[in-house]
Amino acid sequence: MAALSLFRPVTGLVFTAARCIGCSAFLDMKKPVFNGPLPPKRPPGPFLLYRMHNAELLAEEVSLRKSSDLQGSVVEQSKVAGELWTKMGKHDQLPYYEEYKKLKAKYETEMEEFYDTFTAEGREEYKKKWHDYHANYKLYKEWLAKPKIKTGRIGGYNIFVKEKFKDRPSELPAKEYMKHIAQEWKKVGTEEKEKYKKLAQEKNEASKE
């Protein structure tokens, strides 16, 4: 029986500039890390299974949208997948739900086998610590999804990020969308950038008052 001390969740600083490309990130929240035996992974949901099984079809659909500025990007792929999934209807979605049920049943069996390796007391302690880890990780993900701007002076790009970030698809990771925003900023003309710069100056002046 592994010592219960192995199950202790610990935290560590795992931050880089890539977490918020072109944006100043706070270093005031730590990424939870669970040091201990990991349980079996949960199976992907019906929608993710659809994306996995139809990767080539989705890629082809995205390539046909030549008028899209996001053609081929992760943003467009997520958008197309969501649209096609919605249009399928429950009947066509059923196979993916059925597959998910089978994978879920297998996962639950594996979980029982995993917990059987603990004593009754160790099992309950592990469940509690695993639950606490996930609660902390959820808070971390919510924090990570928000644009990070320093409390000091800001620039025009910071204003641009905050404005564009509101349109982020819920299924798209913040890190990937920040890359998209950085690319969009490069396409912005000088005149429009000056507008964002002016807004930033106004906010900086207002913060001094």
C-alpha cells in the first residue's frame, strides 16, 4: 500500500509569457499539481468524439471557406465543428452518445479497480484530496482564461485584447485565442492602432485621478 503522503497535492509556478501573448501576466496564482497515483482518464464527451472521428471531414469543410479570415485556424475549426454538430440532429448524434456510454462504463469499471488498491480509509482520503485538487484547478483555469493586464500603465494592445477576448468561443483554450488576437493585431492599420493608443492614454490618465 502506497503511503498516503504520496497523495499530497502541491503547487508550483508554471507561468511563461506564452500564457498571455503580448499581454502582461500576473504571477499571483499557482497552477495546482497533484503528486500521487493518477486515476484513469475520463472519456471524451460525444462532441469531442465526433471531432476525433471526423477530423479529415472538418478540415476539408474549413478549407472550403476561403472567404474566412480564420481559415484553417483552431478558432475556425471549432466554429465549423460546432455548427455541423448542431445541424446533425439527435438521430445522427446518437452513435457518438452510444460510444460515450460504452467508454464511460469502461471508465467506471477502471475507477472501481483503481480504488480497490486502497484501504477503506485511504480511499476516502484520496477522493477528498482529488476533489480539492480539481476545485483548485477549476479556479486556476477560470483565472487563466481572463486577459491579464498590469494594474499600472496599459497600452493600445491591452485595450484591443480586452475588446477581442469577449468573442472567444467557449470551447477554445485561452492560450490559442490569444495567438489569434496577436495575429489580428498585426493586421490592424496605423490609424486604428492610434485609436486604441488614445483610449489607453485616457484610461491611464483617469487612473491617476
